[in-house]
Amino acid sequence: MQNGRHMSLMRTYAEQVVGLIGRIETEEADSIGAAAVLIADHITRHGADRLIYVYGPGGHSNLAAQEVFFRAGGLVNVSAILDEGTLLSGGALRSMAIERTPGYGRVVIDDNGLGEGDLLILVNAYGINAALIDAALTARERGVTVIGVSSREHADRTAPGHPARHPTKRNLHDLVDLHIDTKVPIGDAVLEIEGVPDRVGAISTFANAYTLNCLMAAAIAELAGRGTVPEIWRSGNAPGGDERNALFLDRFRGRVRWL
């Protein structure tokens, strides 16, 4: 009986995850395709070494930037911004306080030297926190092309007075050049368990990882369709992986800050 309950819970969770991914697949294909074109344009504009910056300001949203950085099967060009401020490794409460600090996102963009002609992907589950909004505003001021990945529903349904919000009360999807909606429901968690007052089982990490990996795959396909052979990381744990990756390290070490 106990195993049956557990299996039912696992099945319900899987259905929720698959359902959300299915919505992203069908409803965001055009946005992902358009973003892939932006990435391909960016990489080919001045040669194969152009960087794609990815920043996920906010506790678990940092995982999204890590998901496509130095990743087997991923573009060599991706440069994740792994700023210590909102990483959970520095303390969960500290991370939350910093992501709610107006001006912090501006410091991160300035510190990483982003400017005219750069391309930045900003990823955040909810699309509202102060560090995220300041990063978007600062990047746009500097002439950076910005792709946003976040939940429109979550942002639109979060009260203007919520303490996580930027002083301007703005949402990421209103500030970027192109937005991909991850459909994460308000509150993130999706499972209801009898006798438990709160929902459990967060879903945003699945949504972010699926969306970003689809975006990278689409960009790689776009490059290949133009006759450009994309440069792809291989797993260092697979035969020949280290030797293959060594071909890129001298070109990108020093330019990719966290390589």
C-alpha cells in the first residue's frame, strides 16, 4: 500500500512535469526559434568566438546558467555569469536578500563588462526580483541584446508590493528584446498531498533546463543550416573528451570568466 501511494505521487509529479514541458514545446517554439536565430547571428557576425552570456540571478535560477555552461553537447561559446551573490552555496538567506537588493544586478553587469554588441540570456523562474530587473535594465542601457527566460504567469500574478520586486515593479518579460515563457505556475510547487497544507515538488528547474537546452540545440541547428560547424563541448568523462575540449581551451580561457 505504501509503495502504491509513492508510485501514484511519482506518476502525478511526472505528469505535471511532462505537461509543462509539452506546453513549452507547443507554445514557445516560435520564440525559441527566434532566439536561436539571434544566437546564430551573434556567433557568426564576427567569427566563431563570440560569447553568449547566461545569468540566472536568484537562488535556484543560478542552476539554469550552470545547466548550459561547459556542458556536454553544449555550445563552447556559452559564458555563464556565476556571481557569488545569489549562489545558494553562500547561504540561502543571504542569496534571497541579495537578489532583492536594488542596484545589485547593475553591479554584476558592470563587473562583467557587458556592452554594445553583446548577447545576454537572463533566466529566472519568476521574472521579478530586483537583481534580475536591474540586470535587464543595465544591459539594455549598455546596448546589450537581451533574451529573457521566465514565467509570464508567475510575474503577472505576483502583487506589485511583493518584497522581492524591483522598485519599478516591472517584469522581465516587459524589458527584454525577446522573451521565452516557461509557464511556471504561481508558487512553483505542483503536488498536493493529503494532510499537508502546502504544495510540494517544485517544477521550475525542469522548465528552465528544458527551455535552455532546446534553445541551444535550436541555435546549433541554425548554425549548421548556414554551413557553420558549431563548436560543441564533449563530456570529459567520455573517451576522447579531454582531447576534443582541449582544442577550445586556449581560445576561451581568460575570456570566459568561470572557465
